[in-house]
Amino acid sequence: MSRLSALSVRSRLPQDLPTLYRWMYTEQNPEWQRWDGPYFDKECPFLSFEAYTERADASPWNEDQQIVALGGECIGFLSRFEEAPSGGGW
């Protein structure tokens, strides 16, 4: 009997960066945008992979952002963001 890989939610690791970069900057009309909030701008200014990794290395990881991993491999990304109400009651 083969052992099933474990699904987990964890912090970002350096080996996740190529996958995250591909999702953000190299796929046209990525699937994740269908499920993203309608209030975000879908256009991301292009960054080279080198600039992306430099920015990631310089930015502390936010605990409101998590990697979904299957068998340790990055297969998804979860995040949450909270805004103070500004007339909409969010």
C-alpha cells in the first residue's frame, strides 16, 4: 500500500519562489484569478525573476499568507486581508 502525501499549510520557503513567480507573472489569464476577490487589480506590473526573489527575500513573510503544500510541494497560496469599513460595512 502506498502512503498518501500529506496536505499542509505552511510558511513560504525559498523553493516555492519559482512556482509563485510563474503563477503571478508568466501565465496569461491564470486560473487563480477566477477565484480572487473582484476588488483587486488583476494587472501586476512585470518583475524579472531576479527582482521578484530580491523583493521576496527583503520582505518578511506575513502570517496571513500561507502556502498550501502537498507532500512538501507548493500547490497553492492562501491569503487574507482585512480593511477597516469605509461605508461598505466590510
